[in-house]
Amino acid sequence: MVKIIKLENSHLEVEIIPELGGRVQKLINKKSNFDWVWKNKNLQISTVEKGTNYDDNWQGGWEELFPNDAVENFCWGKGYDHGETWSHSWNILEQSNDSLELNTSNLESGSEIKKKYFLIKNKLRVEYQLFVNFEDIFLFKLHLALPINSKCIIDGEFDNLFKVDDDFGNILQTKNDKYFLNPVKDSNYFDFAYIKNNLNSVKVKQENNIIELKYDKEFLNYLWIFQSQGGWKNHNVVVLEPASNGKKLFKDAIESNEYQKGPIVTNTYYEVIVS
């Protein structure tokens, strides 16, 4: 059994699992009782082994990927599928009714990450401090999975959407283009895109509920969005992914000069506001 930590105020109820990447397992808007965190109903909440295949073991929730997405070779060795933090057990540093501070230890990369969750009225704010201790390219990105329960609208100041993989997806570059920013449950569509976002804000509207993601545009200055409207593994999910790099594969990020490189110590953040 894993330990679930609850943060709560008069507006929000949040659950976090330190043993599973310190991920957010639940974020409920108390006003409407709407839960903005997608969970894979086909998998139980349980720890996973290092090096586990991500897609087949994706339990859902809000987590981070570091120092890679696709498997990559580093100066210190080979990175795990979707990185090493999502399956890692994080340490509890401080805890109160409306805040929680965690950190990592013994990562294969030799790096360390601290993160702190705060509840501020109807807002969850998450702050990070990254200590990347190796001299190599790396990726840090958010992986915030939202459920598609009916019809959604994804809203932002977007200029361009580019497919991450030409061989994956059936929305972009087809007659179904409009469904990417207007996903519908069980439409059988799915896709993955890089998006030029002119602001550090994305809104998702569903039923009478709205969530707004705001994030650091200095370090997390690229936006990726993955989604499946029942068409990929029967999941109905939108994943918001502000990222430090412009491309998934390191070779592509280097070619486009859209990447971060260690060693580095830096701070970053995101926050979500529900209404």
C-alpha cells in the first residue's frame, strides 16, 4: 500500500502520492465536486520498478518527466523510459494541512529535485528547484493528465500546432483538425503536438468547470499537448506538458537549438486555478 497525503482548504481537495513520483492523484474543485486529475481505471495504484515501460504502466495523475522522455543515452548511462522521477519514491521534507515539500535522493543521474505544493484559495501552486549535476542535455517537463468526461475546449493564444510524430495520431494534418482543441469523449481521435503558445497560460473548459494552467515561460518555454479521445488505449485524456525543450528527441532538440544543458541549478513553477 502507498501513502496518500491530503491537502485541503475551503476551495480545493488535493491528494499526493510521494512514493509514485510525488504525483498529484486528485484535485477536486469543492464548489462543483469536479476532479481535474485523470486516472487510468484499468490499473491499480501501486509502485513500479525502475526501467518499467511507461505507456503500459501509466496510472495517470500529474507528474514530471526528467531527464528525458524517449529513452536517451547520457554521459552517466542510459535514461529510463519517460525518465527517472515518475517511478521514484520522493522524500517528505515538510507537511501541513495546505502544503507539502518533497525531494528526490539517489537518482541514477546524480541530480536532485525539490518541489513544494501550496494551496492558495482556489489555486494549487507547485514550485521546483532543480540541481542538474551532469554535463549533458536534459529535459524537464510537466505531465498533467486531465480527464475528458464529455466535450472540452482547450483555449490559449496558440499560433501553430506541429505533430510530434508523423506516424502517430489521426487529428492533425487531416480533416479532423478542429478536434484537437475541441476534444470529445470516445470520438476515437488521438494525437500529440508541439504548440507555439504566446502566453504562459492554457485554459481547459469542460461542462461548467474551468481550469487554468499558468507556468514559468523562462525555463518551461515550450508547450506540448498529448491527447486521446478514446482512440489510444481507450483513454480519454488531455495531457498538458510545458517543457524545457522544444522537441521530444534530443537529436531534434539539438538540431533546432531548443534544449537545456547541465550542469545547472534553476527554479521553476506552475499553478492551476479552478473555477
